[in-house]
Amino acid sequence: MKNKGRSVGPEHFDDGDRIKAVEAGVALVNALVPYDINLDGIGVSEVCHNCTSVTYSYVIELGRLHPEDAEAIAAKLRDHTE
């Protein structure tokens, strides 16, 4: 038993790895704002340790992109770097 009769607060449910992943995802989304790039499907997911060799607890998923969307994002990034 984890807390052995002690009361807990909201911090009991905090997950530092998830918080870090969310912060990284927010930073990525905000970095893309000047390029007018919106990743609607971006999210943070817990890694299934039985089905991957990833050593992280959480990953940032960029969502599903249609080829046309990926091409549009690439074009916007190219326009800003040329």
C-alpha cells in the first residue's frame, strides 16, 4: 500500500513525466504559431511498455496527417527558412 494511512493531496496524482511531455508539446505548438501551422491531432500518450522499446513514459503524438497536410506544412516551413 503506497500511502499507508496518510492523507494525500492533488500532488498524489501528479505525474512528472506526463507534465514534462505536455510542456514539450505546448512548446512545439507555440513554436509553430509564427509559421501558421496548426497540428490539430497533437496529443500526449502514455507509452505501452509491452509493445515498444521506447524508454520514455510518455510520447508526443503529432496526430494523423493527410499527405496534402504534410506537404502544406513542409511548404510553410520552407517559406520561412528561405
